[in-house]
Amino acid sequence: MTSSKDGKKIVRVGIIGCGEITQVAHIPTLGFLSDYFQVTYLCDVSDNAMQHSQGKVIGSRPKIVRDAEELCASQEVDVVMVANSDAFHAPHVLLGLKHNKIVFVEKPMALSLKDADSIIEAEKQSSGKVMVGYMRRYAPAFLDAIKKIGGRENILYARVRDIVGPNSHFVGQSGTFPKTFSDYRPQDSKDLSKRTTDLLEQALSQELGIPSNDTTSAMWRNLCSLGTHDLSAMREALGMPGKVLGASMCSPGRPPFWSALFQYPGFAVSYESGIDGVPRFDASIEVFTANKTVKISYDTPYVKGLPTTMQIRETGPDGSFRDTTVRKTYEDTYTVEMKELYAVVTEGKQIKTTPEDARKDVEILGMFMKAAN
């Protein structure tokens, strides 16, 4: 780490992956938090993406490299941020741990139980640590809502919903003007295709006993991307489900929609999610108890300043009905999450979104796929 003029520690970040999430969320957020972070390295298989992202970084220009291990080994990197194709999350997390770095990895951490277990074991052998990027779980409204629920023994029923429109709509209005590049070397494209195919075969055929075909592979990818946001938050708020009572996924060739009914001790949770062509973001967790309903609502994280809110509907002591909406902060979830990462690095704060925690998402995805197939 380095220090600013006033003595504040500056955490140096090397980012692997210069695609949409890095251009829209991570580089701007780290730039706004320039008293906390400085991007010192960028790595990607696209030279144009690296050069474009390099110009977006606030402060000194970061070095650009194609070799992820060079970034991970650098003494100018305190945190390795893994934000590339999810098929390569696990090997690059392992590289960061090999060089004893704090690794921040975008979800999904892994596409298979095998990769998740490899990361868990590697972390035990390293002085580095892994923090998984479940930004919704760091939102103050989410943390307050868990307290307001008042214990899982009080829950009667819950709903988890995440139906969103095209990301391009929100990205186009984010003011970040990201660009997509295709200057990939043939070998890099072949490596991505092969690794993705092998991972899906491992996760579906070998671990779940489900044929790996176009339909199941597309469903697994959707669950690992959008689905892990919801299921990870559901786990923290409600715990792990005991089983899936039923699950469905849409027919091939149609916009991806899926749903499930999870059984918990004493209550059930309905889960519905999908991606269509309507430009809106409808994501929430709603929990029902005997005299109170608590709902956490999320907006798109790609537009800064849109708050996460908590709505409480309850019966008052005098029998009256109260409907309260709490907007605790306009600070977006990525900013809150990066401040948490800063505390992990500079204060040794305990990480809650650990590899062991992230592995549970892969377990739930497996439960869903078995029920749907």
C-alpha cells in the first residue's frame, strides 16, 4: 500500500478483465474512491479494451499486461480484482492466492463445485484471502431488513423476485460510455470456448448427472449470473433451503424465465426470475410474518444514486396499519462494497462473502436444476 499526503492508506488494485462491468462499475467506483484506491494494473485478452479502460482510470495511468500472473505477482498490487469471463474466475482467483494477495472476485466465484473446492483449499494454503462480489448483501437497507424480520422462526412465507430488462438499456444511460471490443486472438477464443464447455460438463453431467446440452447449459449460465445475486441474498436473510419442492424453466428459444419453490423449516419461499425486453429493474425480497411484512427492493446498480429501499408494513400496538419506506442512503451498493473491501485490506475486517459461503450458491443451483429436469 501507499499513503496519501495526509497519511491515509491507498490500496493498489490490479483488475483482470476490462469488459462491461469493469468499465461501467469498477473503474468509476474506484475512481470516486480515490482517497481509498488506485488502479495500478489492467489485464485483458483485448489490447483495445485495456487501452480504452486505461484512459478511464483516475490518477496515474495503470500498467497494462496480457499475462494475469504478471499482475498477480506485482509488488504494486495489493488487491487482485477478477472481473473477466466467469469461466476464468477460478483460475485467476487461484493465481492471486498463489501470490498471497487479497482477491476480490465478481460472482459467480465458480461454475462448479470442483472449482469452488479448489479455491477453498488454495485459500487455506495462502496468506491471501478471497472476497466474493455479492454487492446486494452489503446494502444498508438489506442489513437493516434482516434485523427487522426478527428471526427466522417468525417467518410464514417469503418471495424472491428478480425480473429485469436488457442490461444495455441501463448501461446506455449510466454515463460511463463503455465500449465492446473483439480484437481477441484465435487461441484466446478457443481457450474460452473449451474451458466453458469443460466447466458445464463438469457442473451438469459429472456433479449433477444432468445432460449438458444447449438448454441446460444456458440455464446454468443464467442461474450463475443473475440467479446468484438473488440466491446469495436469500441465503443470508433466510438461510439454506432444505429442498426444492418444484422448479420450472422456459422452453428453448424463448426469453429466459425460471421459478422455484424452496422448502424451509416451517415456511416456503417462492422464487421467480427472468430477462425480457422491457426496460425496468424489478428485484426484491419480501418476507411475511404474523404482524409484519418486510420488503427489500433493489434498482439497477449500473446507474449511480438509485437507492436500495426497505418497506415495512405492520400492525401497530393500537391495531393501526403502518406502511413505512426507508431510504437509508443514496450511496450505491458498489460503493458500499468497495468500502467494505478497503476495511478488509487495511483493518483486517472479517469477510462474510467467503469462498465457503459462495459454494452454497452452487449447491442451490444444483438443487434447482435437478428439480427442473
